[in-house]
Amino acid sequence: MVLEEPRTPLQKTELQIPKPGTGQVLLRIHACAICRTDLHVADGELPDPKLPLIPGHEIVGVIAAVGESGTRFHPGDRVGAFWLGWTCGKCGFCGSGRENLCDRAKFHGYTLDGGYAEYVVVDERFCVPLPRHFSDAQAAPLLCAGVIGYRSFVKCGDAKRLGIYGFGAAAHIIAQVALAQGRELFAFTRRGDVEAQNFARSLGACWAGGSDEQPPELLDAAIIFAPVGALVPQALRAVNKGGTVVCGGIHMSDIPAFPYRILWEERSIMSVANVTRGDAEEFMTIASTVPLRTEVETFPLTEANEALSRLRDGRLQGAAVLVMN
């Protein structure tokens, strides 16, 4: 399913099966989850995508072929590929453990072809083995919703009372990690979204309400997954002195002006940009030990436009996943 131009529907297209080059592997794709970042690319909110483009960066597949010099995997191995698809390995960011900030980085489903397809070629260094007990569809959301959620969660430090704004795919995964660690979870959803609030409570949230509400007690940290800039000052008002507000998305509407007094007392705001291979490997270890479950709704590959539309309109609970024949 190919994006020819932003703000146009994806087109079903027949392409040649790609061949892996040096250090690459060919994946036969079994499933690919749909991420809000895919919407930002398709809707023209992220600049300069590769065009035409095969979107998708939460890719689960089996190694179908290994390119020259490939050593990490063998045909038949099940692996996942995530947002980060290549880095230079030479710049100051790469040399200091911050490859997620590499100026020359390439990304699946944005500047590299991704997983809305039956096959994809990826750099073997940017693949990760997957926990065995997850099915293909259930594993797919781990590769972005899970990994970016994990990086956002780590930025919260040892926060005991954690708020999450936007209770979708990333939130429902990292909420389970937080609860397994004994944190208290406060879920913020669209006003009146009783279904999402009940879903959060069913996972163990001690409170769930609208994103315009104040929690019953001040939070130690908050993660904002919804791409709504107005939630930043709202979250600042909800966190205690010394608290942290983490913006976990790649795109957000403008943050409105807010009074300094709600930032004062050493509250902080930080963004999360992309993920590293280390993030992916660490989170897969956690996913192998914490009793996580991913809520998914599956769609055939050819119904990618419908799945994107439902995500855009907020008509999904959990994650949408494309499955291939």
C-alpha cells in the first residue's frame, strides 16, 4: 500500500520483491501495526518523506533472505523492525549513545520503505528478536507503541504517581509496565470517552477522567501521547513540585502560552525523539518478563486506509494491526 502524495489515499500497488544488499535482510512481513506517526506522514504533517513511500514501522516478519556479510540472523528467524532504520555511526550523537538524534538517521515508513507490504528490506543491525509468546499481531505494537512508550516512561524516573494523557496504543502498553512496578496510574482521555476510561480502569488505573480534569492528587510525572499542545500546560498544573511532563510524540500542535508559575518550582518539560536500538532491546526483555497483553484490532493489508481513518477519528481501542496473507 503506497503513499504517492501526502493527503491522498494509499494505493494498492504491485512491486518487485526487493533484494537485500550488504548487511541487509529481506523480511517476509506477517504483521505491521499502525502508528499515529503514520498519520502524520500521510497527512503531510512531517516534512520531506520519501515519495512514493510504503508506510509502516512496527514490522513483524520472518527472515526470507540474508544479504552479503549478514551474520546476525538466519532464514526463518522471526524479528521486528522499528522506526529507526539506519544511522551514520560516526557523528557526535552516535558516538555518545544518542543515535536517536543522528542528523543523518533514516526511518522506516518515512525516509525508508516500511511495513505496509508483503516484503521489506531492512538493515540487520536495526532488527530485534521478539518475545516468543506474542503472536505476530500482538507483537507488532511493541515495536513503536511499546518502545517509544518505554523511552518516555524511563524519562519519568521513579515517579510513583504517573499520569498518561491520550490512552491509546502506547499508553495501554506502558501502563501495564508501570502497574507491574507498583506505580499508581492516572489516565486522561478525551472528554466523555467513557469506553477509554473504563479500559484504563480495567488495566488497573486508580483514576480515569477527561484530559481537561484535574486528578484527585498531584502527580509525580505525566506522559503526553496525544498530539495536542494544549495538554502541556494542563499536565503542568497536574504535576507536583519537581515533577516532569514528557511529550512522547513526534508531532504536536502548538503549545499555547502559559503562566510561568505552573512551570516554577522545578517542574520540567521534555520531548522524546525517536528511539535507540538499546531502547528496543531493553523493552523486549521487559516484554518477555512482565505479563503484558496488547489489545489489537486486525485489518487485511488492503484495508490500510480504513484502519488509518479509524485511528484518525479515535475509533480504535488499543492498536490497529495490518495482517498479510
